[in-house]
Amino acid sequence: MKNRALSIRSKLMILFSVTILFPVLIIAYVLPAYYTKLITTETEKLTESTLVGLTSNIQYYLDELERVTTIPYNYNEVMYALKIRSAGIYKQSDSYTKYKADYALYNTLPSVLENMHKEILGTLLLPLDGSIFYKDSRSTLYTARSDYPYQEQDWYKEAVKANGRATFVRVHPQDYLKIDKVQSVFSVARLIRDMDSRKPIAIIMADADTIVIDRIVRQLISNDSVVVITDKNEQLVYASSDVPAETLKELASSAGTVDYHGEAYVQVSKTVPSSSWKVTSLIPQSRFTDKVRWMHTTGLIFASGGLVLTLFLFLAYSRKLLTPFREMIQVMRHVQRGDMTKRVDIHGKDEIAELGSALNRMIRQLDDMVISEYRAKLKQQDAEMQALQSQIKPHFLYNTLNGFIGLNRRREHDTLDRAIRSLSGLLRYILSSDMTITLTEELEIIRKYADLQSMRFRDRLSFRFALDEKLAGLKIPKLLLQPLVENSVVHGFEPCEHPCLIEVDAFLKREDGRPRAVIRVKDNGTGFDPAALTSKDRVGMRNVEERLSLSYPGASTLQVLSAPDQGTLITIAIDLPEEGFADEYHCG
């Protein structure tokens, strides 16, 4: 099956899509998406710059806390007091040594810690002998709990494990103090080791208020953003608002966007160098989409309006453009069916109007040519039919006169007289100007011919006729069947030694669902071999074939079945139209 070519409207629609639809869609959707991406990138860069300042400020306070944890190393008397306590010899020492140690831990160290930043809330010192010292930077009212399991705390274990390096403790409650309202702090812890023996002698931890981080975050980050600080183990250190566990997992996977309470947030991260804390700012995706939403809306409005207007103009123009072509196609279909009366209705003076005018001229010229050719064909056909009939008449007369000669030789004068009168009436009928007659009239001519032959041969020759009434008015060329009957008499009967019967019948039958007229001429004479016939012997048969072909081109057949001593059957079949064949093939 061949692929159907695209119509002009389809091609115009493709052109419309490529030149207008796609650019409009790009303007309406692609450009806003591009600007969203651009704004997102710029915001990420700006946020990253802000995070640099944020991490610097956090780093400053962590450095301060780390510096606090190194203060004991700066005072020998403090280190000595911690050394004798951790060695377990404090209780066995003399009064002077105890006084010196207590003075260092209860006076020297607290006086140094009093000058810390106000955000540094306090310092917890835990010698390894189990004693507890706490200095509150705001007042001296708060003291550490003696019943608190310090050694079981994660920060304590981490400090021991770090073996003298600073350990950065995430936000945790100060539940180791005797205070009414426990608050959250972030801290730096360190293991203090003896400078000489390098043995552990104490754990120190400096606490800072989380308000420090809150203040830094609020100053540098907008209100719709969320700041999350995690340690090197991806554990939460600080969050400016509640962060679900699922969001923390997504932060650990370093995805470009994370889900935060059902909304998409873009993450931008920086790392605090000393603590390896990761500071992440979560920026809502809606911040970027809101900025270009007006572009989406405006683009959609203009795109929709433009598409509707353009599509309306396209349909209107394409209809105006294609309607004349459709009209031309319809006219050409009428011409193809033989109707030369249709013309294209021409409007305007453009190229399409010129094409329609040219088509009308072509149809008129084609109509004139067809009429001229048809008339010439009819004249030629009439001339051929007359020429063929002119061949039949002498042939018929020759055979009939030969019969008269036989009657005369046998001195059958009365029979000869009747035969001559019959011939006279028959010739008047034959020599009429009609080119076609009905099947009934043709059989009447054959009956008169049969009477002539019956007078000549008497009982040795007999005829039988049968006609279907439905075919009584069928129009056929005059003297179409008479030559076939004559051939049966001359070539089938005359050489035969036994009596002969010649049958002529016509009937209507259906083949392949179509009506067909069948006419048969049959005799039981000598028969013949069709392949042995000479051109001279086929004069009458060839005449019938040619006249049949001229009268029913492509709709008729002639079949001859014969064999020596078997007789001859000649069958003529004429195809008839399914409906109304009486108007075309009947006399009416």
C-alpha cells in the first residue's frame, strides 16, 4: 500500500508549528525555566558568599572556645593542682600543698575565665580523681552536679579519644548544672595532659550559648531559609527550625534539592575548617519560581492569545486558499466520469484564479475534441457496418439464387414461384435503411429464410426456434444471425446424407452476478474442424465477429464448437447492464 502524500493543509500546519508554535512555546516555557535556573544559580552563589561570613563567625566562636580549653596550660600552678589530684596524692599532701592547689583551682583559674565573651556561658573542669569545678561566666550561683554521669557522656568519651585535640560538641542541654531551667549550648571539650609525663590529668569543656548561632544566622540568612549545621558524622549540631530525619538523610546524600516538610528546597553548603562542621542553607524552590511566575503567566497569556489568533488566521486563510483547489478537484472528477458541463467558479485575479481559468479552457477544448472524435468514430462505425452489410447481401443472394437454380433443375416450378415471391418480400425487409433491429425481427428474417430453404429441401431440412420473452426487444445488428443459419444450411446440411435439424434459441442467464443474453445456432450436420478452415471459408463468420465487436465493444463473445460428423454449435453471449438494460439494448 502506497503511503499517502501529505495534504497542503498538513504541510502548512507543519510549517506553522515550526515557525510559530515552537518559538511561542520556547518563549512561554523554556525562557522562564532558563531564568529560573539563572536566578537559582545566582542565589546559590550569593548564599554561598553569605555562608562564608557565617562559617567565619562560627569559626571565631569555636576558636574562642578552643582557646578557653587551653588556658590551664598557661598556668603552672593550675597544671600542678590538676596533676596531684589526678595522681591521687592530693589528700595525702600537706596543708601548704593543698592550699596551693586549691588556690589555683578556686581563685586563679576562675579569675582568668571571668574575662571571656558573654556568649561563653561557663567552663567545666573535671580532674581524673572525680572532683568537679565549674566557672559560670555570668555569675557564681550555678554549680555542677556531683551525681551526674560525666564519664558516660559522648562528649567526654570523644575528648578522651581525641587525646589532647579539641573536640567540638554539638548542641546539647546543660543538664549537668544545678539550675532551674536547662538551656542548650554548644561546646568544645579537650583532654588535659601532663606536660612532663603526657599522662591525662583532666577533661575541660567550654560552653557557648546557642543564641550566638541564632544571631549570626538571623543577620545573614533570610527568614524563609533554614540553616542546618551537622558535624563530621552527619549528626545534627544546630538547626534554625525543626528538621525531619528524612531531610537530614537527604542532606547527607549531597543531593541538589531536598524535601523539607513536603516542599522542594535547594541546599548550599560550606564547611567550618577547624571543626569540620557543615553549615547548610536550605532555600525554598518557590522563591525562584515566584520570581518568574509572572513570566510564565504573561508568556502563557500572550502565547495562548497569539496561538488562538494565529490559528484562526491560519484556518481562515488556508480555507480560502484550499477551497478553489477542492473545487477544481471536484470538477476534474466530473470530467473523469465524462461530464464536461462542470466549470470552476472563478473569483479574483490572483494565480489561483488564473489556474481555474486555464482549467475551464482546457475542459472546453477537451469537450470539443471528444465531441469531434465521437462524431468521427460514429461515422466510421456506420461506414464499417454498411460495408459489412454490403458483404452479407451479395453472399446471401448468391446462396439463395443457387437454391433457385436447384429448384428449376428439378422442374419444381410451383415451389420456385413461391420461393421467388418469398425472396422478394425478404429482400424488401433486408434492404431497409435500419442498421439495427430487434431480436424478434431478426428471427422473423431467419424464418422467412427457413421457408425458402424448406421449399427447396422439403422434409430433409427442418428448423426449430425458441425466444425468451425478456429478450424480445434486444437490439442487435441486422442480419447478425442469418449468416450463421445460412452456414449451417450450406456447410452443415447440404453435404449431409441424413435429415438435418437447425435450432435457433435465445435466453437470459446470469454469470458472476450479471445478466447475459445467450443466442445459440445449432445443427446436427456434418460438422467441421475449426482449425482447418481457410480464410475464404470464414467470410460469413468473420463478418459476424466484426459486427458483434463494433456493436458491443468488450461486452460480447462468439464461440464455435464443432467436430467432423458431430454437428456445430455457435454461441453468442452479450453482457447486459445490471439495471435498465431495456433502455440501452431493447427497442422499448
